[in-house]
Amino acid sequence: MPREMSSREEGRPRRVHRTDWMALLSGVLFVVLGILVVTRAIADALVLLGVLVLGLAFAGLIAIIARAVRGK
């Protein structure tokens, strides 16, 4: 029984998955904020909201810079 060839062995170029920086940084932000809320390190809702907005703005800025560097 012949062995199946992978896409690289067949001569097709390998597809590269690009990192989605907005999703990655937003996920990390929500995990960190969840830990801070559960451990009661942040108890004030206004502070939590401010950190959330600033974190999402930072993630968006990084995503825009990454897209500009990529050329798309």
C-alpha cells in the first residue's frame, strides 16, 4: 500500500498561518482581567472598565501596526 505524500512532498508550497494579534492580545487581556477580578486585586468596576478599554486600544494599535508591516 503506497504511503500518502504530504503537501510539501508533492511540491505544493506550505501555507503559513499569520498571527491575529488583536485576537491574541484581547484573549490575554480577558484572562488577566479575569484573574485580577477573581483574586479581588481589582474591586472597582470603573478601574476594571478603564483597564479593559486601554487594553483593547493597545491590542488594536498593535494589530494595525502588524498589518502595516505585513503590507496588507
